Amino acid sequence: MKKYQSIKGFYDVLPEQQKYWRFFYEKAYQILDRYAYQEIKLPLVESTDLYIHSVGQQTDIVEKEMYSWQDSLNQDRLTLRPEGTAGCVRAVIENNLTYNGPIRLFYHGPMFRHENVQKGRQRQFNQLGIEAFGFPEPLVDAEMICLLHDFWKELGLKNIELHINNIGDPNERSEYRKQLIKYFEQHKDQLDEDASRRLHSNPMRILDSKNPKMQSIIDHAPKFVDGMSGASKTHFEKVLGYLEQQNIPYTINKNLVRGLDYYNRTVFEWVSNDLGSQGTVAGGGRYDYLIGSMCNTEIPAFGVGIGIERIILLLEQLDHVQNYSQPSVYLVNMGPSVDEFTLQVANVLRNQGISTSMNIGSTSFKSQLKKADKSGASFAIIIGDDEVKKKVVQIKLLRKTMDQQEVLLNNIVDFIKNNAH
């Protein structure tokens, strides 16, 4: 018989891991509500041309990583979303969401990229995207960074550093592009295949290379932030000033350009020292010109994508995430004759918001007590024929040294709540 397995890069999230995901989402919703962001849900499939136009033809995503195909019915070129911003921008334009002024949005869900599988980097991965539309001011850059800083604290994460840079506006980058081409042409023999291919089409992406053999020439390459002036410089100085005012430490990473073509001015990443080479847990920046390139209205924007799997890896290293599926009460019953009464007790508890697991099937008393203890429950409620006749239960406190007690059916909820801690 054929054995079926998950496809490489696509994986199951098992029940014992779900507590980290649930914890992540609960804290995410709390922080996003606090900052007054609204949720939007986006489709998994978009037009391939949308990503080519927005992300950029010369990016790794478009060149190597997209899951694309041609629809057999209408011959449309379609792609499983490799990132969230392009689809969110499409939705903002299509639904005229900025009609009444600026808007703050967030979304979450799976993304798909055909790339090398590594720890925390799968072909199906999940992102939380946060986008602000209609805000040209540097204050929104700082606000979103503050949001993330608060989010890490809510999650209990440490050792996450903010790296930030400014890459200017498109008109400013034309001169900078010439400087980079001239510089890297002088070191052509040290460029790898990707860098050589991008030398004249997208030389800034060379700065983003992780090839250790090229780090020396990259470190000595001209940096935009060193020579910037005018509006870009003023914008960046204000962002950094806000961060300093809020006591958010940062490192200016002059090689940071991000991997997508739509960014301008502020770009940033949050990097953890606890994840090895795949240390970036969130990244984003300003993209003031993307919407204008897709419609007749220019709308400034700022956004970030959070890699949820990488945050889960960090949460797994901690011990403060509770098991949401762990019951408070485990019902031990002494055979089919007490099933109806056991179900009645279970429903009384559940209707009062008490998490309850109930034994089903013929299992020995000793085995049931072992299961009750293993479940993590604080209470084992024991029900036999005598208990049914007397309308009582026997309650054993599994995490405290206390004698088993007989409790009337009408008093069970009060007893559980009074002895819960």
C-alpha cells in the first residue's frame, strides 16, 4: 500500500505545537486592536503580473520562487501569493479603501515560495502583514516600529534587534545606481553569478547578498545613507529621533535594502540572535510609489511582514506559553451505567466555562487516573454507581496534597472554582 507523506516544504502543525500559534495570534490581535488596525482577508491566488509589476522582475521571488501556472479555462497567468503587500495594495485600489482618508490594515495567512527548505523557512510559510496607507509622515514609520517593539514584549521575546536604513526615493537612486555599477564593475572578478546578472539591472540587490566571499567588497561599496540629502535625509532623521524618544535601540545597517523593488526611504528588519543564519523575524519599510504605479492616484504607504514560523521557534525556547487545550477537569467514570450522569456533569462544568475532558469507553480505573494526570488537569472527578444514586461525585485534586472529597452535584462548580489555584 502506498504511503502518503507531506510534500517537501509543506508541513503539519501538530496539536502539541498549536499552543504557540494560538498564543501568537492572541497577542497579535491584542496589540493590533490597541493600535487601531483593521483586519482584511486576502485571496491566496493573484495575477502573476501583479507580482512581476510590484515585487520586481529582477528579484529572487519573481525569478526563482513563485508557484505559477496558466489557468486552463481562460488562460490567465496565476500565482500562489509569495508575499502579502502586493495583494493588499490591489485590494486597497480595487475597493477604494482610502476614499475616506488614510487606513491601517493587517492580514495573516500562508504564503508560498519555491526555495531551499531550512529551519524556519518552508515553502509554505505564514506571515502577519501590517500596512498603513495614506501616511507620508515619518511618524507612521516610527509608530509601526513601536508596535512591533511592544509586540515582542507582549510575546516575552528578547534578543531581537532593530536594523534600519534609508534607501532614498527612485529619482535619487538613479545617481546612486551609477555609483554602484561603477564600483562593482571594478570588482567584477569577485562577483558571484547572481551579482553579475544583477550588476546593470538591479545593482542595489548586490548589497543584500549573503555570500560570505563577497562581504568584503560589499562592505566597501558606496552607501546611499552616507551621501543622502534633502527630503530623504530629513525623513530618516525624524524617524530615528522618534525611536530615540521612545527608547527603542537601533542599528543603522547601511547594506540593508530588502529584497523587493517597491521600497523607498525607510527600510528595516528585526533580527534575532537565537535563530542562527535565518535570524530575520520581521521586515518592511516605506513604499510610497507602488500604488501610483498601479493606478492614477499616488498614495504613500508603509508596511511590515512578520515571519510567524520564526517567531514560533523563539516561543518554543520559552516556558511561559500555556497549553490552551489542557483541561481543568478530567471525568473518570466506572462503566457504561454511569455515562448519562457523567455527560450531565461534563455539560454542567462546560456551561460554566470550565474546560473538561471526559473518559469514553471501557477503561480501568487505574488507567483513567493515569490519563487524568497526564492530561494536565487539576481535578479528577470520579463517578460510579453509588455517586449516581446519591447525586454526588468524588473529586481528587491532582496537583495538591488533599484528601478526595465527596461533593454534591449542585456544588461541583463552586468547589472547582474555589480550589482552582
